[in-house]
Amino acid sequence: MNKLYTQLRLLYSRITGNIAFYPSVIALLGLFFALFMLYAEERGISKYLIENTPWLVINDADTARTLLSTFIGGIISLMVFSFSMVMLLLNQASSNYSPRILPGLISNKKHQYVLGFYIAVIIYCIIVLLSIEPTENKYQLPGFAVLIGIILGIHVLGAFIYFIHSISQAIQINNITDRIFEVARKRLQTLIEKEKEVSGIENFEDIDGWHGYKSTESGHLNDIAFDSLAKLATDCDVKVKMLVAKGEFVLADVPIVKVSKELNEENQELLQSCFGFSRSEIVRLNYVLGFKQLTEIALKAMSPGINDPGTAITCIDYLTELFALRMLKRDKSYILNKNKVALVSLDTVDFDQLLYFIFASLRQYCKADFVMMHKMLISLYYLKNVDCVDDTYKKEIAEQAHLILDDARAYIKNESDLKKLEEFTDKFDA
């Protein structure tokens, strides 16, 4: 039963994360609404309205067919135009910023809702159009359903205007970086709030004799059923040590977890069912991807073809805020039982590793730019003076400042610029 629950939970996560999920649901709602309206017509809603409020009902079959046919063709044209424009804008964003931001733009739920609404109205109009039969009895014409179709068609025009406004805003670099920052920030805050004082950590210090289990498939480890993993550890009286960080790409037949005791085949299958793999990375599940995307946008902005240092500086500002938040999180994370004893040790990206690789990339592309090197030092100096849960974080920050100065000495030839950077770096040793 627990295995079935785990598989259903991971399946639900995959389905709802698919960009076609919400359009499909809304399209089905359009189909059901059309069938409901036809049922209401059979119950005589148009006859009742003609007798009481005739101005609400269209009682001419040719007019109804013309209107519905026009709406169907017009909405299809709007949909083709809308998403042709989207493809052009996405291609521009990929060229100017980073291809890795495309999944976030495509999966925008607001745009999915608009697409779903387009399809739902098309389906509704087709169903109602097919129900119009040649007859001399005006009461058999689904006049009220046709009126609803007209109202929905007018709302499609409003949705089209909203879509044009939304996509034009979403493609702007300030909104892209702000969205990436907000998603990563929320994920970090969630992880920080979950951290508590735990006991039993010493049980994870020596894992040499533990039994390792390999991945059965490859992909990004985006889903981990933490509740099921903790229940397995409790039921089998074992400790579990993750060897792979959530969001990391895992190859098949590579050890991903170690368990303090050997598990039987049934429990091994249950263990494997706790892990969900996919071929795409998701920022809301992995805050490290937010750091990577902001860094890649900054690097692309500093390339000779783009030459947009303003965007790079904005990205560094966002990275600084995220690093300040990351300094409030410990490098080790655990899943606890009711007694606050650690059952599962999660593998995470350490602060020093994250800091080094982000600033190493920035240093490589900005090493000859005084403004960018100075901006990075300002960012590090700010981080040096914020609160943190581990004093070793600040030592890593000071080391990065000196690495920036080393690169500056090698590539910046202006003595005045070097002197300013050296004077600023001296603050890290104070």
C-alpha cells in the first residue's frame, strides 16, 4: 500500500508539472460545459427564455451557424498567431539570455490557462454548432447555448489582449531574473523553515560498512517521496544516507543511496519507488538551479555579442540576496521522526562549493572588467557582514575575494584600477 501511495504521489507530481496538463483540463471543462448546455436545451431552457426574455435568445439557425463558424475560425487564427509570436520571442530569449530559461517561460501557468481557454471555447462552439438541426420550430434551436458561445468568444478577445500583454512582460529580462530569484528564494525559505535541532546525527558519520543501492534509471532526481522514505527507515529500523543531491543528474547503475542494513527485495523495490527522475530541471524543486540560471544570464550578458553589463550587475545583485539567504541554511539536511531523531541524511550542495563555482564562472568572463570585478567584491563584502549559521562560510567568502584580486592582477593593467581593488580587498582581512 505504501509503495502504491509513493508511485501515485510521484505520478501526480509529474502530471501536474507537464505544460499540457492545465490546457487539457480546461479543454475538458469546455467539453463538459457544452454537453451541460445541450442537456439544458433539452430541458427547455431556450423555450422558457423565449417566452420570458426573448432578447436573450438567438432564434435564427443560419445566424447561429454563421456566428459559431466565424468564432471557431477566428479563435483558431488567434491561437496560431499568439503562439507563433511566442516561438519568436522564446527564440530571442534563448539567443540573448540563456536557453535554460525557456522551460520556465513555457511552463508559465497564465499562458497555459489562456491556451486552455482558447481550446475550450473552440470545443464548445463545435459541439453547439453540430447540435443545430434544420427545423421550422424555433424552440428546437439551442439559442441560449449560442448566446453563451458569443459571450465566450468575446472573452477570448479579452484573453488575447491579456496574453499579448503578459508575454511581452514575461520576456523582459528584468521580469525573467525577478521570477527566477523569487522561485529560488521561496524554495530556500521553505528549506530553512524545515531545519530543526536534531539528534542522532552521529549515526551518519561512518557509512563505510553500509549497503549501497544503485539507480535503476537516469535523469534529474527531481522527486523524492520523503514521507515514504522516512516510513521505510522506521519500519525496517535502518538509517538512510542519500549520496546524490536533489535535482542532480544521475546516471543508471550509479550508487545513489546507502542503508545501514541490507534490505530484502521487497524493501529494495520500495526504496527505488521513492525516487522520481525526469529529463528537465525545475527551479521550484532545486534552488541551486536558480543560482545557475542567474549566473548564465550574467555570463551571456557579458559576452561580446550581447555586451549588456547592466543585466550582469542586476544578476549579481540577485545572486547576492540568494547567497545571503543560503548562509542561513546549514550544509546538512535531515528527515526526522516524531522524536526529532534523524532517519535520513540528505546530500546537499555545500555553501563553499556553490560559492566557488558561481564566482569562478563570473571571474572567468569578467576578469578584465574593472566594474564587474569591483561589483563582485562589493557583493562578497556584503555577504561577509550578514548573519550566518556557520562561521566557515565567511572564510570561504574572504578566499573568493582574494581569488578575484588574483585574476584582476593578471588581466587588469591599469594601476589605478588595481589599487582600488586591492584597497577594497584589504577590508576582508580586517
